[in-house]
Amino acid sequence: MANQIDPRIERVLISAQEIEAATTDAAKWINTNYENKQPVMVAILKGSIPFFAKVLSKVTVDVQTDFVVYRSYAGNVASVSEPELVADLKNDIHRRHVIVVEDICDSGKTMEAFVNLLKKRHPASVKLMVLCNKQAHRTTGIKPDYICFNIPDEFIAGFGLDYQEYMRNLPYIGVFNKELFDKELAKLNRSK
Ligand code: IMP
Ligand code: MG
């Protein structure tokens, strides 16, 4: 059934309707602040794909897009040591207005690494837009400029956020039930 909640989700934290409204507001922020600036929206893949696409579809100012891939969480519930740049931007961002779009700012290490890299290339400006901000685990000085949702200290999944690469496709964001998911994975492995 279309409205059924995934059994691996303990409770819905952010509904599809709330995401819809929040992405409309996020696009408005871009439309208001970037008129005649031809910004570059950069998605940090893979987690930001649904968020990026939804905001992008609601942006009305002239905008270009680019992508980077960072490996930071290895799909698990705990952060790995240092974020690793797996794929770099395709275009030069020298003197460009860059809007970095990310699914979640947790420790802030991924965004810190990317911001440091960007600054070496002398962009006109860099702003950070995040779907979720998990302040409790921040170990860096990173402060997103635009936050859709401040979330509690929980492991979440859905709308781009994964657990071991699964659940990115959920249209909402929920608090993840680890016990249940581990059992499902064990079942899957046994049947291979
Ligand atoms: P940070 O570098 O610690 O800020 O973590 C950033 C990355 O970790 C994000 O881009 C996500 O891919 C991942 N991440 C952090 N918290 C969660 C979560 O609660 N669920 C799923 N992925 C998460
Ligand atoms: Mg990510």
C-alpha cells in the first residue's frame, strides 16, 4: 500500500508533505538571493540526490549544476574517520557563486573538507544548504547557511539518507530501527 510506513522505520520524523513545503522554501531562498548571479548548485552525492532534484526543479533563477562524491559514512550508522573525495567537480568554480547542497550535516567533516577544497579555487561565494542538521554530533566549526530541518540525535533514513545503501528511496525521513534491519540483512545473506 502506497501509504504504508517501511517496517524498518520506527517513526516518521519528516513527512513527504513537510519535505515538499521545505524544498519550496529552500528554492525561494535561492531565487531571492541569487538573481543575476548565475550560481552553481553542487550536490554532494549520493545522499543529496532527491533533495537536490526537488529544490532544483523549483528554482527559477538561472543556475548551473555540478556534483562531487564523498565517501564519509560507508553506509553505516557510525562515521568513518575522514571523508574521502571519490569524484571531483567537472567545472571550474573560480569567481562563481557556489551553493553546496547536502542531505545532512552531522559532524560537519564532509562539508568542512569540501569547503576547504572549494576555497582553494577562489569562488565568489560559498553557501551551504542542508536538508537536515544534526547539531548534537558537530565536531567542526561548520554552520550551514540554510537548514530545512533541525533533527534530534537519531540515525535517520529515507529521502536520500541510507543505511547500507538501502532506503534512499523512501519519500519521507524516519528514525531507523537498527535491530529490525540487521535481522532482515541476515535473512537476505542466508538466502543467497
Ligand atoms: P558528517 O561528515 O559527519 O557531517 O556526515 C555527513 C554524511 O554522513 C552525510 O552526508 C550522510 O551521508 C551521512 N549521515 C550522517 N548522519 C546520518 C544519518 O542519520 N543517516 C544516514 N546517513 C547519515
Ligand atoms: Mg551524504
